Amino acid sequence: MSVLLKPMLRPSPPKKKLNNERSKPYAHDLDEESFDALVFATKPNYGRKPHSWAREHCECVLLCTTGLRNSELRDLRLSDLDAENGVIRVRNGKGGKFRTIPYPNVAKVAVEEYLESGLRPSWVSDDDYLFGVNNKGNFHPLGREQLSTLINHHVASIIGRNDCYTHCLRHLFASKLYTENVDLSIVQSAMGHTSPSTTLLYAKHMKNEERMKNLANLIDNTLAKKEVCA
């Protein structure tokens, strides 16, 4: 009489390990030179027609100067941009939360150039998506992977890095604020973090030399103010 043996099953790996293996590696070491190169990049003289550079540049500038998430940028509507008051209204942030973030002039210029390029058809409503693709008269929003790929190619064409996606530029925005010694609570609000401990994680990606330099500048500025008041 034959006996059926049950096949031995391999134990499942821990959920935390699985998540770590599936997570994409992002570059977190872009410096101020990279920030300036990406934000103040000029349109090249080559490319396909109609050239989509104005769209990718606008997306890149918004990510670098506002700290928007991939999903928040894709969900952004033209009516969410308040140029008069210098703010952007993020109506559907992480967890469905609403927040207001700064709308700097350099981002306003990039948005204006994008709208003037015609890549966003004039017949698209202000309450519709800011970024999308015009396909036979239908303006479709960008997908998550599509936006990440476009940003990756755009960044590579400017600074030669092919490992930078949308979240990398969000980190760059946080690093820029830390470099300028912006208060942690303001950084937390701009990033849309519930806990300040989450915001502090972004500071860990900064090089130790940068943190020490920033600390030295902060001390020097504090002492300079005291000397003026004395």
C-alpha cells in the first residue's frame, strides 16, 4: 500500500523582508547643484514634435519646489494653483487629507511655459487634471509608473543620473529646506507628514558634512544677531 507524502512547503519570508525587497531604491544624495540644474534647466534644441519637454520640466520643478507626492502631482488640477496668493491646494493628499503648500515664482513660470506649449489642450477644463496625455480628443491623466518614468528620463537628460524618480525629488525638496534651516514644523506641514518623526527621516539622508555645515551657519547667524543687539 503506497503512502502519499505531502510536499514540504517552504516557510514564507517575513512580511517586512518582503516589503523591503519589493521597495524601489531611490537616490537621496542629490545636492544643491543638482537642485539648481533641474529647476533652472533650459529647453534643448532637439526632440520629437510636439516636444514634451515643457511638461516634464514643469512636473520636475513642481516636485523639487513643493515636495508633492507622485499621486498628488497626478491628481493636481489647474484650479488648485492659486498664483495670486502664492499657494497650491492639495485636495487629496495621503489619507485623503487636505493641505496648502507654497507656490513659488519659479514653479509659476514653469506652469505658464507648459500651458503656452499647447501640450495641455485649451479645451481642457481648469477643474480637470493639470498633467495628462491628449489621445484622440481625450485628455487622460498620467499613471504612476508613467510619471515616474518620464521624470527619470528627464532628470537623466539634465544631470546624467538614471536612478531618480518622483520620490527622489520629494527628498531633494526636504533636503533643500533643511539646508536653509527651515523650522521642522514648517517642513512637516509642507511635506504632509502626520508625525515629525517621519519628517526627521528625510534629514538622515543628508550627508554628515552638509548637516555640520548647516549647523555652523546657524550658529554664526545666531551670534551675528546677538552682536547687532548688543
